Amino acid sequence: MRIKRVDPPAALPGGVVRVQLEGLEDPRGLRVEIGEAEAECVGASPTALTVRVPYETSKEGIRVYAGEQQARARFRVGQLIAGELHSVANPVVDAEGMIYCTYSGTRGEKVPFSVYAVDGEGEKQPFLADITNATSLVIGPDQQLYISSRHTGVVYRSTFDKQVEKYAEGLGIATGLAFDSKGNLFVGDRGGYIHRVTPGREAAVFCELEPSVSAYHLAVDSEDVLYVSGPTLSSQDSIYRIGPSGRPQVFFRGFGRPQGLTFDHAGNLQVVASYKGKKGIYTFKNGEPRLTVAAPMLVGLAYNADKSVLYAVDSANLYRFEM
């Protein structure tokens, strides 16, 4: 028996992967281990297994045992590093490697702290308070932290020594944030608008889109093209591509609940979503999405400065994945 392939070859705890086998005589009574923990086998045949990555594993590698037969393969697993968060969009990582995540709260809820700072080892410290429903985070070209509030329609700006001011307001249900190379800040108003705020803080509607039931998620590529996701009530949601003219085009349609967006080291667009029944991080190559990291339903992702570490968040937890 041997493992021909694990698809995808990487996962976060709770993700589901497919293990393709050759030479398995009888799938009954087999055992699968990922790292040092036994994994749940949710489906089995003589040629393939469907396996859920255990939450308690802390090591890589996958092993299959069937009677006297055994097989192993390389398999990469991300690690849970912090919990008790409430993220609804991407985390961000500063130049020193600190990760910033929100505790967003329910609609109108005033929570003790709105933003937390987490170091690379998972040590979590309160960072900002008094921003109701902190939603999206981005670090601007001035190396300050920008935070949207879907409750007040305000984007706040904070230095890393916690000096906070209002940067722009009157932005509707302000959710996703992204800067272009000229210092323009794009703000997704989930009611159906993308606003552009110039470096002089002048705000105007950049384009209109289908409203989202939760949030818009934004990312800008190296050519200042804006990409937007926003879950709707449809099971076939779109990723939009918007050039400098402000005319939206459908880049891809077919995801279930696409949320956080970013770009990998090669400039490929990545999105957390569900597609054809599989959840995790999808990477676009040649216009088509490929599941590259299996995971439970995530809301956001972000790289460190040199893109050697990927961080991902679900609604409560922060995960670390070495690239």
C-alpha cells in the first residue's frame, strides 16, 4: 500500500482532505494519523480516503495503517495560535511581525476591546477599545493601522502607540478596506457601494455592486486593480475585478460565501471560500481556483512582510501556517 497523493497537500485543523491510495486491499478497520493525533476518517474506499484533520495535532505528516500495511506521506498542517477573538475579515501583520485581529461583536455591541495584538507565539494583548463593531483592518502607506466600523460608517486611523482619530466618515455600512499605490483608500459599504477616499480625505463613490449580507472584502494587486468579494444569499457568489475606471467585471463566479482576499508571493489571488463542497483557501492560477489549504469556514487571511508565514482567521481563532 502507498499514498499516491494528498489533495490538497496542506490543511488547517478541522480541514477535510482526500488521500489517494494504491494497493489497499480492505478499507475496513484502517487508522489514519496526522502528526501525533488520530484523524477522523469520514469516508473510505480501496482507492481513496476522506479525512478530517484533528484539532489537537501539532506536527506534520500523514500515516495510514491497515492491518499489517502502512503508508506515509508528507503533509503540512497549520497551527492554532490564539482564540477568543471575533474576526469578520482579514487580520493584518505589521513590519515587526505582530498580528492584529478584531473582536467585532454583534450588531451595536460595545465590547471591552475592539482590536487585539498577537505575537508570533500566540501571546494576545488588548490593543484598541471604544470602536463599536470593528470590522476590517489594513495598514496604510503611512504605516498606521486603519479600522472600519460597520456600526458608525467611520474609518479610524491609529498609530501603533494607540493614538486614534477619525480618518473618514459617512461611509454607510463600512466593511472592507484596501489601499492602492497612490494612497487612495477603498472602503466597501456592504449596502452596495465601494467608496474611494483620497489621501486628502475626500470620499466619493467609486462603483456600485450587489449588496452583501455580511461584508465586502477587498484587495488591490500590483497594478492597482481592486478585487472584491461579498457573500450574498446566492450559493454562486462572485469575485469582482475593478480597474481604475470603476467599472466592475466578474472575475469568477461560483463560490459559496467568499470572504477574505489576499495575494501570495507570486501575485496570485487567494480567497477563503467554499467551492464544489470543499472549504478552505483557494489560489487562482490561469483564472481558475485551486484548493491549496483545506480548512473549516474561514473569514480572512494575511501574510507577514516577506510572505514566509500565512495567518488565517475563522470567527473565533487565529491560525499560523509556515510557507
